[in-house]
Amino acid sequence: MHDLLFALIYSVSFGSSASQPASTPENNQVETQQVRVVEHSIELHDTDRNKDLSIRIVYPERFSEDGPAPTIVFSHGAGGSGNFYNPLAHHWATSGYIVILPTHSDSLVESAGEGADSSRRERIREILKRRREGERGVGGLDFSYWANRPRDVSFIIDQLDEIETRVPAIENRIDHDRIGVGGHSYGAFTAQLIGGTDPLGPGEFADPRVRCVLLISPQGVGGLLTESSWDSFVGPALTISGDNDEGRNGEPAIWRRDGFDRSPENTHTLMWIEDAYHNFGGISGRILPGPDQGPANPVHVQYVQDATNAFWNHHLRNRSDDVDAFADELRKSLANEPIEIENN
């Protein structure tokens, strides 16, 4: 088992990550407005589940503040992996956050294997097509793996001391009292469970060590989730969606706000971006296959970068549970943009 630290450099600027080429495992030290971002990949072993879990840790080479830094665990969508989402991970790291990105065992990218981009995209399309048609276990992949995703996240939190030992540059840097969890698409489903959304009954997956959750394109009612699944949701949470963010089974975009509408009062903020697609113009660091993913749009990427950074700053860095104050802050900062902000 080898720990991998990558150290090549390219330059990007705040708010425009989507216009940059996606980082690869060979291109993993980044300079963003004089803030150098370092990436370190390691593998953890969960003895209870007899499972290996690959994670990527992204952090600033030099922290702007002394002492422990707030830490984010971010869960990828079904079509992604822990090597995706550089436009978000790098942006947060330049603001002083430590970002941990697992690759869950159900990653379509891992299943599609290596090869030319065009052939890999075709394999991903075929896997997604079979999933939509209801086939399960295609190539060993299906959505029955869902319960292991939140367990991966909680396992990472269990292993924060081990991660610091394996990555000496962040030793004594992870703030165990300021942990946030986020995710996109299937990763947002994962983050919802950590925040208290539960198809199996209250408390099954909720992790009280997590201060706040970020939900980008979360699932609504259907499948495992019922109208009462959010009764024990804790928050604070930010849900981000938009007009063209339809579900994989054809659910209308408004379905994405089910969790916001059904969560207890004063737990949730909703950000709705006009004309936004599922990939928000490239937050994954890739332009993904499928018309529902949408075209490249650096403006939408910047909206997500800025709003998520503000969310982490308010609820995680500053330890505030005041959802109303955050919504007001976000509303003012985006007052001239085609965006609607609500809070419950």
C-alpha cells in the first residue's frame, strides 16, 4: 500500500475553475492566486467491513491561520470519483479548508476502467442506461450499495487521526469539531443521510460529529425516500439546484427541493439557479456525457463556488447555526444574479 503525493503545478484564478482543464493524478499541485494547493492520495482499510477505501486529501500548502482547520468530506456522484470536483475542492482549499474526497466502490468511472475518453464515456452511458432500465448488478454495480456510502463518510471521520499520521503536512491540522459533509447527485443523497435523512428509521446514518451538510442536486421523494424521511433532519444545510436539474428517472427539477420543503424549520437554505443543469457547467471538473448534464458554463461554476464557500464560512468556520442569517447574507451577495434564495 503506497501513499501518493503529486506535485505538478498549473495556474487558475478564483471563480473560473470550470474553464481550466481537469486535473489528473499526475497534475496535482495547484497554484490559485498565490495559494498553492497540495493533493495526497492514500488508501484506508475498514476492518469492520473488510473494505479498502481510497481517498484524496486536498489542502493548502500554507494555511492562512494557525491551529486546526475546518475539514470537508465530499461525496461524488454515481458518474464520478474522488478524483473529480477539482473546481470545488481546489476553491475550498485555497480558502483554508482541508478537503477529503473518497472514491466509493460503486463509482461508475472505476467500473468503466481505463481507455480513451470516448470509449470510457460510451461504457458509462451503457451502465447508466441499464440502471435506468432497472437492471441491477451490471458489472458488479447497482444502487443497493447505497448504505455503504454514508458508512464510508463516517469511517473517514473515525480515521482522521490516522489520516493526519499518513499525511504529515496536515498533522494536528484537522479540526475534529468543525467537520462538514457535502455531495453532488448520489453524493448529495449520501450527505443527506449523514444529516439525518433516513429511509430506515431515525438515527441509522446520522453522524452528530458533522456540523453542516451541503446538498448539490439531492434526491427527493421516491425510491428509498418517503415524505417522512426528513423528519429527523438536523442541518444546517444548503441545497443547490436549478431549472434543468432533472432526476435520472425523468423527475422534474422541482423534485430536487423535496428535502428543503420537508425538513424541520430553520435547518435549510435553498439556492435555485436559473437554467442550471445537473453538472452546473462543470463543477465535476469534467463535461459529463448526457444532455441532462448540460454544457460548460463558467458562470454557473462560479455561482456554486462562491455560494458553497460562503456556506462553509458561515456554518463551519464560524460555527454558526443561524440559517436565516446565512440566507440573508447569500441573498445580498447574489442580489443581481438570476438566482433565488429561500430559507425554511
